[in-house]
Amino acid sequence: MSQENLTRINKYLSEAGFCSRRKADKLIEEGKVTINGKVPEMGTKIAEGDEVRVSGELIVPKEKPVYIAFHKPIGIVCTTDTSVEKDNIIDYINYPTRIFPIGRLDKPSEGLILLTNDGDIVNKILRSRNNHGKEYLVKVKRPVTDAFIERMSNGVPILDTVTKKCDVEKVSSHEFRIVLTQGLNRQIRRMCEYLDYEVVKLKRIRIMNIKLDVPVGKYRDLTTEELKELNALISSSSKTEEASRNKPQQATSKKFDRSSRNRGKN
């Protein structure tokens, strides 16, 4: 086997989350570590499939984190329940390890969706409410007017609430760009319907700092730079939310309280 596929035992124990490399060296010196039933020398390297134990406890390495950007086609459903929905996103991608989508994009829509096996980052993104912009290109049946752009920008009453102000820009006679920081169920379609506009095509082209740049049905790994910026954005939002929670709470109308339960698809 290639030396590139071998890992020093102390690094293996560290990456598995069992202990630090220094502590691992001490455990090896004390003879508490075994590889395939044998006590190794310091600096021994292990290969995939080797059985590593510490004081008899089997050490299982952590699953390598996966972060991918996928261009979801129309007709694919963002669910992990493969037994119920045959056109589900998991079977469509057929990724070699278990992953799940961050948020949703409804069946008639296409565009960018992120998938991962990192539950922590999913929770941070979905919990955060501070400027996590998602950008869409939307085509409608009727001509896009200045009045329509203004109404969409300043809030539309849907689902017992009024949508937040957002950035909306006319792109062509029947197409506009919109950036949302909410995730109400079918939000864009409902907003358009309220203003007597029918959506013909809806495509998500950006989530926070991640842009759609792969063909329909394809995916790619997020880059190191993208992940670094994404984590910075999440961290910033988490701090803002923590500060907000520590402030005295003001009375909120029941209709706005109910809106928080309607997060999901667009």
C-alpha cells in the first residue's frame, strides 16, 4: 500500500477525537494502544482496515466532513426519506457516504442547494436569521413593472405575516432577481401570487457566499476559501443572535410568532 494512505497512530487517535497527539504518544508508551491486537512502536503507521484499540476500546475514526454544492433539477424533492419519495435528492446524487440537504428547494424549482454530513453547520445555518441571503432568478408570465418591484421589495402579506424588506431588481421584461433572508414556505411563489403574478421558472443562484456554477444535476465540493467565509458568516450571526437573546424581549404579535414555524421551501 502507498505510504500516502498510511497514518501515524498518534495522528489517527487525534483525528478520531479520542485524545491529543501528545496524550496518544503517552498511551503508546504505556502499552495501552494496540493495532490488530499487537502493541505498536512509537511512530507506527496504520492503514485502512486496521483495528485500533486503546485499553481494549475500539477506536472508530470520525467520518470525513463533506460539503457540496448541488444544482438541483426541476422535479427532484429535497427529502432524505428515500422510502416514500422516489424522486428524492439522496438517490439522485447517489453520494458514496451519508449526506443530507441544508434547507429545501421545492420540487418545481431548480438551482443551488448545499448538502453535508456535518449536523453542526446545518443547525447553525438554519437557526441563524441575520443576513443569510439567498439569491434567485424568477421568470413570470406578465411583464415586470416598477410597481411590482416596489411591492415585492417592501413586503407582501403571506402566511399570516408580512415578508421582510428585500432586494429586488428587474432583469428583463419578464424576469427579476430577488435576495431573501427569510425561508417561508414557497415564499417567492406566494409573494408573486398575492400580486397576481404567476411564476414560470424559479432558480436559486446563490446561498450566502456560495454561487451556483455547476450544470444542472451536477455537484462540486466547496472550496477551502468558501468554507472559511461561510463559517465566518455563521459565527458572526451566532454572536448577533446571542446578544439579541440577552436583551429584554419586547411584545410580539401572535401572527409574527406563527411565521417562525413556516420556514422551508421557496
